[in-house]
Amino acid sequence: MFESPTIAEFVTQSNLASTLPGTLLVAWTLLLVLVDLFAGDEREHWTPLGACLGLGVSFVANLFVYAPAADQQTALYGMFIADAFTGFLNIVILVATLLAVLMSRDYLMRAGIHRGEYYILTLLSSAGAMFMVAANDLIVVFVALELLSIPLYILAAFRSIKNDGGELALKSEESGMKYFILGAFSSAFLVFGAALVYGASGTTNIPQILEVAPAVVDAASSATFYLVVGTALLIVGLGFKVAVVPFHMWTPDVYEGAPTPVTALMSVTAKIGGFAALLRILVTALSVLLLVDGGVAAWQTTISIIAALTLVLGNFVAISQRNLKRMLAYSSIAHAGYIMVALAAAGTAGSADSATQGALVYILAYMFTNLGAFAVVMTIERVDGGGGNIDDITGLARSRPLLAMAMTIFMLSLTGIPLTAGFVGKFMVFAAAVQAGLVGLAVIGVLTSVVSAFYYMRVVVNMYLRDSSGELLPALETVYVRWAINIALAGTLIFGIFYPLASNLVSMVSIA
Amino acid sequence: MVPLWMYLAVAAALFSLGVFGALSRRNAVAVLMSVELMLNAVNINLVAFWRYSETSTDLLLNGYAFTAFVLIVAAAEAAVGLAIIITVYRNRRSVIPEEAAALKG
């Protein structure tokens, strides 16, 4: 019969200390709800400040938990894993959230809405991402994914405004509805896949799936079939979340309609969560899903095809976009493709570690650069939603030289020019792909990077070379978004110029 | 006893109906209902797999626990989703995503 565990056993098995970065953030956020309630008219100052402090507390907890121990430890009866992979991605998520909070402060001030729940939802969504990168069980993957997504649905629908004619000028609610419908649809695929994997292996724990998977594959029974179909459905469900072709069609609409700080946040944290889960499930649990003895993992071909399609479509469609947010949406699809290249490379036995490390460096570089680019877009965008077209940036170099310089560096980094962080990420991903024997995929990646230079450089050309109407562009932004740009710029340049820094940071990461 | 594959067939059929509904219905509320069908298909699958697995004992409740989480998350999702759909309806008098087509390109 069931015996209740002793206290000592409970303490060791639950090991709550190693879950602190995520749980502290959630606890802090719940306290912030009370602060927001009692702050009254002062809430527009106190809630964002409290949000930043909460991120700081979580950051410090993360350093304590992960810095000394390169060896992994599990928590909550094996459902949660704390290793270098989790610690690194937690830091990336926290920095991304800090930048998004700074941008949100600017956005809410200019729009004149002082709503504390905005920051609370932002922090909850980031906590979901932090649980997702630490998930060691399919149940946790699913629940954390929903904690990540549900606040983002609300944030995407946060603000719609009518113009003078009574027509909707900003399409935030529509964007939220589309995001919600596609998100719920994809979650159902994910959880159906998880159910089939559970049925095949008899467990939802990722390391235990690794143990039983070879026997399941060898048996060649109906369980093998469930495992393969379940893996495919998991890839579909998470593919929607990270926006890879052919599951990308919601991305441009949602990114364009959502408030810009929310777009910036979801283009980073949702992708981090999705890719972390994909890496854990495919590399850790299902690397033994070999259909040919001694071959590569069965999912490698599928992931390679998805990566190639994503790279080609994302980069080519971005060329024809006139709206900066839509262009960055297609560019973020393309960047998901580069991370997919690393994921495909992880399917070859022996190169899993280098590919995972490449993916992490790429995510770090993409986080700084993409948030910086969105912050610059915020500075030229009016609160009624207008002013975000590629022509509106014309002449920025004359009216705001430093801002134009920052945008140029972000565009160079997104293209992958040396001395920027984007180059280091691309270099590590392509090196891993070549090492894994996926030379064709690496060539596609390099060629599409060249294509991407076309639309990124068009932004630079518009800023520096085209004649503007003669008026100087007004400074619309507040000091907060300038800080966000400064931090993003520092990250892009530091990790680009001191290039061994990023690879040293991830050198302890191993999830295979 | 009813064999396992029958439960799985029912679940697969229900899931496919849900996918068909979500793709073919234009009304956002109907799409939400179809998604709920898909999630319930998952629940049938989970409980059936749990009941028929060799490790099913009173102690190993993975499948059951998973089902509970799916139910809870589905409820949370429906609450948020309906709230968003109602806001859209207030502004546009329509809950059909294609008619709310301010975003395209």
C-alpha cells in the first residue's frame, strides 16, 4: 500500500533549492500583484521597479544554484532538472525580460495606460519559459508551455485604439485572437504526441524514455509506431510555438498586431522555451530512436527538411515586406531556421554537444540583437500604431545619428557580419552542422544569410543614403527604451568582439 | 475486456474530428470547441494507456496526473480565449478571424 514518505526523503527528493530561480520569480510576481493593488496612483512607478527587482532576485538565485555545480541535479521527484543548459538559458530569459520590461515602461507611458498587470503577465510568462528550459518530464513541458503562452495571449491582445473615424487603428485584439487559436491548436498536437510517447514507453520522464526507447524500437510492435507518431506530433506542436515553416503562418500577423514590447518578448522567450523543449525531448530522450542500426536519429531528416524550408521561405518573403515589424517577423522565422540547423546537427551521434552549444550561443546572440532591433523600431513608431514602415526610417542617420548607428549594428548582427554576436552564433551553428555531416544544410544556411543581407541592408540604406523630406525625425521615445537599446548594443558588441566569451560560457553544457 | 486499440481508435477519430473542425469552422468559438475535442481525445488516450500499461498500479499515476493537468490547462485556456473573443466581438461585432482582416500581407 501507499506509504507516505519521510520528511528527510521528501526534502532530498523535492530538492526545492535548485528550483529557486523559477519559483522565486513566481512568488515575487504574486507579491507584485498585491503591491500593484495598494500602490494606487503610484503604481506606474512601483510595479515596473518591482518587476525589475524580481528579475534581479531570480538572476542572483540562478547564479547561486547553477554556478558552482556543473553536474546536473534533479528536483521535484525527477520532474525538474537543473544543469548548465538550464542555468544558461535562464540568464538569457531574464535579460530578455528585463529589456522587455524597460520597453514596456516606455510603451505604457507614451500610450497613457498605467496597468500593473502588464508587468505581472510578462514576468509569469518568463517564469513559464524558465520552467520549460528546466523540464525533465513531458507533463512539465506541457504545463510550463501553457504558463509561457497563456499570459502572452493576453499581452498580445492588450491594447487596441480607435482613430478619429472610429475605426481600429491598432489590431492588437485581433492579433491576440489569432495567437490564441493557433496556440491552443498547437498545444493539442503537442499533448497528443506526449500521450502517444507515454503510451509507447510507459513513462513521461525524459531520462526514463531514453532508457526504454531502444527496447521499444527493437520490438517493432505497435508501441514503436506510437513512439514514431508521437515524436512527429511533438515536433508539429513545438514547431508551431517556435514558428518554423510550415507552421509559421500566424507569425507575421501576430507580430505586427501585438504591442511592440510584447512582440519583442514573444519573439525571444517563446522560441527559447520551444527550442529548449525540442532539444531535451529529441536529443536527450529520443536520440536512440534509430530506424537503421548505427545510423543517425530518425528525426534528423525531418528536422533538416524543416530547417531548409524555414531558411529559404523566411529569408525570401522578408524581402518583400514594407512594415518593419512584419519584416522582423519573417526574419525571426528565418532565425528559427538557423537554430533548427543546429537541432538537426544534434541528431548525429557524437556532435550532439557541439550542436547544442551552437544553438545556445545563437539564441544568446539573437536575443540581444532582436530585442535591440525592436527597441529601435519603438523609437520611430507612434503610439497610434503608425510610423513603423521601412520608409519612416528614412533620414534617421541625419536626425538621430547614434540611434541609426545602433540600428546598423543590429542589422549587421542579424545578417551575421564578423565582430557582432550574430556572426559568432552563425559560425558555431554552421561548424556543428559540417561536423555532423550536414554540409548541404550548412551551405543553404550560408546562402540564405547572403539573401538576408539584402533586406537588412535596405534598412541601413534607407537610414543613411536616401533623402528624407528635410524635417528631422522627432524623438518619441523615453529614457527607458534608450537603456534597453544600450544594453542590447553592449551585448551584441561584447559577445561579437570577444568571441571566445560566448563559447566559454556554454562549454559545460551537455544534454545528451 | 475491450482491447486497447478500440480506445485508441475512438481517441484518434475524436482528435481528427477536432482537427477538421478547427480547420474548417470560421467562427472562433467553434474553433475553440474543436480544440477542446482534441484535448479530450488526448485524455481518452492517456487514461487508456495508463489502464493497459504493465506498470499500472495504485502508485504510478502518471497517466491520471497528466489527464488532470490537461483538464486544468484546457479550462484556463478556455477562460482566457473566451475573454479575448468577447473583446474582439465588442469592437467588431464579429468573431470570425477572416472578417477581422485588418492584418494581412
